Amino acid sequence: MAGPVSRTITVALLRFSPTVIEAPAGSTLTVTMNNTDFMVPHDLGLGGNRTPTCPGPCTPSITFTVPRGSTILTCTLHADMTVTVNGR
């Protein structure tokens, strides 16, 4: 079983960066969304496990167990904003 892992995703100009992150499958991953888009709301998550929607600047986090393979995290307000989590 892998230990806890943390990653930060920055939001700027309606884009996530990086758009791909890796973590060991089975690890507990905390992803912090650093929203730098001034007064533009964003969230980040998978299904019902989401950060709160917040206008920037803000830094909410979510925590989940990384599955094996690829998982897509999304912003519910901007469908083209995604982050791929590769569980290896």
C-alpha cells in the first residue's frame, strides 16, 4: 500500500497546469487547486468528490484513493478544463 501523496494544480487563464499528474495506484492523493483566476469560479474533482466552487484567489483541496489506470478530474463550470491522474 502506497503512502499519502500531494499535488498542486494551478488555475490561470481558464486552464489547469499541469494537465497530467501521476501517483501510485492505491495511494491517498490530496490535490490542491491553486485558483489564480481573479474572481473567476472553478472547482476540481471526480463525481461527488469535489473541491468547493470558489472564485480566485483560493486554494481548496480534495483527497481520494488513486485507482490503477487513468482518472479524469474536471471543473464543472468549464467542461474543457481537465486533469488526468495516472495511477501507476
